[in-house]
Amino acid sequence: MNKIAELKKIHKSKKEEIVSRLKEFEQIWRYGTEEDIFSELAFCIFTPQSRAKSCWNAILALKNQNLLLTGTPDAISKRLYGVRFHNKKGEYLVRARELFSHNGHIAIKSFLSRFRDIYSCRDWMVENIKGLGYKEASHFLRNIGFGEKIAILDRHILRNLKRLKVIEKIPESLSKAKYLDMEKKMGNLARNLHIPLSHLDLLLWFKETGEIFK
């Protein structure tokens, strides 16, 4: 079985689970609290060079101890078990929290609603939120239900794009231009496979890790 046929077969077997997960992401934006949405942002600030599950466990611990919305950088950093560069990421979280605070409360949902499209929102986030690149900003937007037109180009995805000969090599770093070029190529692959781009991301993640997570 060739790689394309294998991918289509996996998608067929996992489609229902993928659709369910994407609906859960959409529910966070529609019905979630400001803390729920900010939790997803904090999670994506934590993820660079760290395991996704360790980062989400750290978010749950911070929420359980009422630190996510009130903790100091030091108090937060001390509880980021399994998260690399925890001191810097504790600082990044607090800076992001301050950015979206209004009259002492988080107001991230109303702020993000001001953008005309997902691309301008993502550009703004990369430029203004310390610790976020295009991958992390895309991850956050997907996790709150806006992943239809964007790709999360992490190492799992890039490895698979190379195997599928969509890209020639995995770049050491991704500038904005490179990111957008590879995102476009992944979008073309999705169309050729007749698989939605948001599905393809979770499908390739599953192919690498054996699970559909966040």
C-alpha cells in the first residue's frame, strides 16, 4: 500500500473521532469561559520543545491551584513540571495575561473577535505575544475552533510532509514566508486527498503518535 492510500485508509477509520475532537474545539469558543480560552493560549505558549500532555497537565495543575489567572511568574514557573524553559514560559504566560486583561479580568474572547479574518488575527498574535510563533498561534486558533484554513507545522507534521514528498526537507527554522509556503503546500495536499485541512493535521498527528489529542 502506498503512503497516500494508507493515509486515506487511516482517515476513513478515524474520521468520526477527528470530527468529534474538532467539534469539542469549536465548543470552547462558543460556550467556554474566558479562562477556558486563555487556558488554550497558555497551553500553546508552553508547548515549544515540550510534550503536549505534560503541558496540558501543567495547565490543569495551575487551574486547580488558582494560579493561571492570578499567579506570579515565579509561582507559575515552579509548577510547570515537564515543561522546558519553565522560567521563561511562566513570564510569557503572565505577559499574555496582562495583554488580555481589562479592569482586572481576562477579556480574550472579545479582543480576538475584532479581527477581520483568521490570518490577520494570527499575524497580530505572533507579533504581540511573547513565546508564540506561527506554529503556536495556529495551534491555539485550531484549539478554539478556527483550524479550517491554517496548519500547525510541528515536527510530526513536517516529517510526514517530507515522507509524502510535499516538501524536500525539514527546515531548521521557519520564517513567516517559509511557514506560509509550507502551509499552502499542505492545503494543496488536503485538497488532492479530499480531506479537510483541519482533519489532515489531526490525522498526521495520529499517524505519528497513535492518538488524537490537542
